[in-house]
Amino acid sequence: MRRSKTAVSAALLTILALLLPLAVAPVSARDPQANAKDEQQRIVKYWTAERIAGAKPRDFVKTADGKFVPKAKPGGGGTGASWTGGGTVVGRTGKVLFTMDGSNWVCSASAVNDSRSTVSLILTAGHCAYDETNGAFATNWIYVPSFDTAPTFTCANTTYGCWTSQGLVVDSGFASAGGFNTQATVHDFAISIVGAGTNGTQLDASPRGSYPIAYPAISTGGTVHAFGYPAAGRYHGNDLTYCTGPTFNDANNANKTWGIACNMTGGSSGGPWLATFTTTPTLTSLNSYGYSGLNNMYGPKFNANTQAVYNRANTTTGNSVVTVTP
């Protein structure tokens, strides 16, 4: 029996309808994990030896005329010492590279507790995650913990691997500051959201772990241990360095931020301040800024705004600016 042209056409359309989704689906529904892996590989490849060597510390010092100036020379002295005590702080503290406003920069950071199994969180300074002058998030953000046990950004040669950012979260008080000023110092904290590292594990997996965070964990006179990877002056960026002592209010900043006697230099920004260090080390502030000619380091007072940034990072992915309503 001869089939009509109409019947043949209908049969062909049915076959095409069955085949078409097989051709289209893989293109329109790509695995998000594959996208994340591609982005991780892109960031790792971005950091060539030349770019790493050219990365500059993104730190700020307040001068005598009251202006915050990048890369100003801090005070001398010897209050920052090489950390030789080992322990968890080595694996929970590291170095960060990132791109901002067309330049490459270096900071410090630490792992903070999280409640999800698919991502980990890293605490750093706001100015190591967001360009407060031009209003833009950092890119090419990469973190290496335990840097001084294998001081390299070649991920295969590091002690544990590298972790690349899938999202950065900052406070609106920092994002809207318009420059590094008093408003920025008060809100100078940020959290990076990272997936599995180049070694395939989560950042807070054993033997590294992560720190709890408190809002606040100290009061005036409370003792903290401050850590970081200073890379300017007598420091060379490969040695985990620390200062310890009582906190005091920064009277030159309307008592809005903490101070500690410490001469760590550029590159230490974002490094953790840990309270109750010998019992249950807890994140309570971080290295933020200094004053030209003074042997002090200053950091923000963790508060409800810090907690809001942490909560957002702990429940979402991607870049985000958090606004806290009084």
C-alpha cells in the first residue's frame, strides 16, 4: 500500500521531535560543577610566574595628614615574629592573590567555620575582596593555606593545593565607602566562598580545619594573636608571622576599631586575629590598616554587620553586598 505524503510527513516530524531533545539538552543544561571546574582551572592558569611576581600588597597606612595611603612605609621595630609554634594555625592561615582595577595584589586570609558540605568559607579584609574606590569585586581570587610549609602558588607543589573563589561577600558599609577611609575601616571584612580545592577536598577538611567566629569575642584589653604573611620591608611574604598582646581602641579613629602593638607590613592584610588562642581560637578581627611611623596594627570590631556577611556567605553562592537594616 502506498502511503500518502501527509502520513510520511507526520512520521518524519515525530522522529525529529524525538531526536531533537537529544541534540539540544547537553548544550542547554550543562553541569554546574563542570562550569565551576572550568572557572577554577581558568584562575589557576591565570597566575603565571610573572603575574605572581608582580602582585603587590594591598595595604593601607594612615599618614599624619589623616589620609589613608596605599603602600606607605609603616613604623620600624620588631614586634612581628616568625611563628614557630606549629599547630592548627599553620593550615588554617594562608595567602591570597587577586586582580583589582587592572592590577594583581596579595593579601592574607584564614578558614572560617561553615555549615555546608559543598563549599568552604575564607575570611579576609574587605579591601582584599572589593575595590572600595571603583565599586567592583576582585577577580582571579585564589587562596593557598599553609603557605610557609611550601611557599609557592604552583598548586601541584603546595602542601594542600589551591582554592579559588566562587563568590565574595562584603558589607554595604565597605562597598559604599567611596575610598579607603574611616567608614571603610569599620566594615573592612569579607568572606570568600570556595568549592573543592585543586586536590579535590573541601578547605576545612582534616588536617586543616577552620575557626569559629564571634561578634565580638573580645573587649578592650583582651589578648589576641594576629597572624599574616607580611611581604614588605624586612619581610618577604613566605613566612607566617604573628604578634600578640592586648587590644586597645584606636583613638585616632573615634574608637571605632581595635589596635594591637604589631609591625607587620604590606601583605598581612586580612590575616586573622584570634582570641582565646590557647584554648578555643576564635576569629574576632583581622589585619586592616596601620599608621605611618607607628608600630601598631588595626582591625575592625566584629559586630552584627560582620555576622550578616557571614550568614549570607554561609547560605548562598556568588558575589554579594550585604545591607544591615538597623
